Amino acid sequence: MPKYSRDEFPVNSIVYERTCPFCNQAFWANKPRAIYCSAKCRVYGNKKTRELQQTVIDAYAKDPAEAELRYGPVLIEKGNLVQLLYYNPIEEELRALDPDGTFALEHITMKQVQPLEKVIAYHTLHMKHNRFYYKCMRRILEEDQAQGTTKLTAKQRIYLEKEQKRIDGKIMELHVQLQRLHNSDESKVNW
Ligand SMILES: [Zn+2]
């Protein structure tokens, strides 16, 4: 049963004041992780969250730029999986250069060897794409910290921090690769 008064708990017990995100009722809980005021609100609330999440996923699948305008970058959680939905403007440039995602494979297997200049353009775009993604994650973490009360769950924060490290590594690799390419010539197949 929901407890709507502090008095329903023993005087010395530690309790937490919350507002139920489903019914907007203020309540008291003895568990720090309590979100909803009651089991009923939890069921309806979780259902609403899932529906909302699907709406956002669908919107991002249809038109990422439009979806981000409406929802902002969104972290979605499905079971153990966390994913960041956001709009990356470099995506379109990448698609123009590599429309069906076969650029790398066909070049490396020498099915369609690309000129050095295009290989450099390809890696430069990937670099920009990763940098944009990295900045987006950093902004989310910084904004969350600036507000004092975190809206991110521990899982989401850990995900963003790990993902930042991973992307940082990728950016470093691309940097080295690009330096090598800039010192290269057309006499062989470069990658
Ligand atoms: Zn409620």
C-alpha cells in the first residue's frame, strides 16, 4: 500500500520522499530505489515507458534529425542493453561516399580499389562521425552532472563512460591511420 505520510513510518526510520511519475502523487518510501507509489502505478508506468520508448525508436528509425529535434538525444534501455539514439550529421556524408557500406571490403579485397584521396576522405569522415558521437555523449554526462540531481541511471552513466573510452580509442586509431595515409603514395593499395 502506498504511504502518503511520513507518520506511517517509525520516527527514527530512514524514509525517502518521492513523487510517483505515473499518478504524480507525493509519497514516502523506505527503499531508496522506489520509483512508483504502488504496484498498480508501477505496472501502468512501465507500460507507458515501454510505449514511449518504442515511439522514440520508431521516430529515430524514420528520420533521426527530426526525432532529435523532438526528443533530444535519448538513452534507451532494453534489458541489459543501453543504446544512445541521437542524430549524427556526418551520417549523410558517409552515405554519399559509401551508400551500401561496401567501400572498405571491396577496396581491401581489391574488387574495387579506391584512389588514395578517397580512402583518406573515408577515414576522415569516420573520424568526424566518431568525434561527433563522443561530443554528444560528453554533453549528456556534463549536463547531467551540472543539474546536481542526476537523471541518468547508474547503468546509463557507466555505459556512457565506457562508450566514451571505446570511441576515444577508435579516434586515436583513426588518427594514426590518417597520418600514415597522408605520408603514403598511390604506388600501392592503401588502407
Ligand atoms: Zn502512483
